[in-house]
Amino acid sequence: MCREGVARRVAIWYNQSAQLVQPVLLSDRIHTRLRDQILSGELAPGAAVPSERRLSEQLGASRHAVREALKRLQEAGLIQISHGGATRVRDWRHGGGLDLLLAIAAQGDPPPELEVERAGMELRACVGGDAARRAAERASAAQRAEIVARAEALAAASGPDARNLEYEGLWDAIVDGAANVAYRLALNTLNAGQHVLILDAQQVAAELGDDEAIRALAGAIATREPERARALAAGLLERSVPA
């Protein structure tokens, strides 16, 4: 957890056995409350955000905690702070970035109308498809050989968890072969460790169960067929997109 001033008020969450779970900074709670109001439309684009003083009075928080929360909202592209004027809500669909997706997912209870899981899976399919195309164009001979080897290792693996581990390794190799740092970072943002998507064996079962499609994808990259690789990869990844 990031360090903040010792004077910051802290709210403490306890589990049912009264054991300490995790300290939650008051500025975090204010940030989450305002962010959810913006994402839900309760605070619409162009609307004025209550002043620091008013928020401090309403929430029983220090001005410092409120100011920190507002600063984070501005960094996320959700509000525009105007010194000497009203702080106003921005249209987050035009001002936000992937870091906002990460923050929403990490919260654990995103507004259902955002359909975060579907959006994440569609982005994965889009980026993964083009990463396969770029890998077919750019991957070295050694990288192409590794991709083929990983596809074969997946086919030989038994058990869903073991197969999923090999599948993750295959996609790591494909993205490495694409030589595109933006694709690498985007997929890192979507992975299970970042809480946006939980790509366990059950979630991607429709992909894992088709060894021939996976072999065909690896083969298209190995023989430098960019468009075929893109189509095969996108078709494979689209299988896990929620209806």
C-alpha cells in the first residue's frame, strides 16, 4: 500500500472473526464513492463536483483526504479541477484509460452496465488477434520454433490446469514475437494478476479444447502467414467472449 501522511484518517475493515483484514484510507473510500457516482451517471459529464469544503463536511473527512481523492480522480481522467472555479465531471469514456479499467476491476464490484468482463474479453481477442499477425511478420526463427513447440506441449499436456499453463506460455511467446510493447502492457493489464479477467481453465475451456486450432495458429505464425494467423487467433479468442 502506498505511504501517506501519518495524520491521514484511516478506516479499518475487520472480518467476522474480528481479525484485521486491510486498512483502507479514507481518501480511498472518498475516491471510490465519487468514482462510482461518475461511472453510474449519478454525476453526469459537465456536472459540478461539490467543493472540498462541502465534501469534507458531508463525509466527516479532512480537506487533505478529500483533496487527495479529487487528485486521483483527475489523474484518471474523470474530473477537471479548476483552481478558482468549479471542479467538473469529464466524460470518462473519452478521458479515461486502461488504468481506469484496472481500478474498476480491482474494486471487485463494477457497475453491471459497464459489462467489464465482456469488454475485457473483447479487448483480449482484438489485441491477441493482431499480436498473432505481427508475430507472423516479425518473430525470429527461434521465436517461431518456440511457438510451435509450445503448441505441441499444450497438446501433450493432461488436465485442464496443466493445459492452461501451457496455453498461457504459448500466448506469452506469441506476444513476445509481435514485438509490440503496447500489446504486451495491454495484455498484462487484462491478466488474472491484475484482477480484470480471471483466465482460469474453465473460463477459456472453449479455447483449450481445440488442439487442432491451436496447432493451426502456431503453424500460420511459423510459415509467416499474417492474415491467416490473425483470423485463427481472433476466432480462437472470441470463443471465450461472454454472449
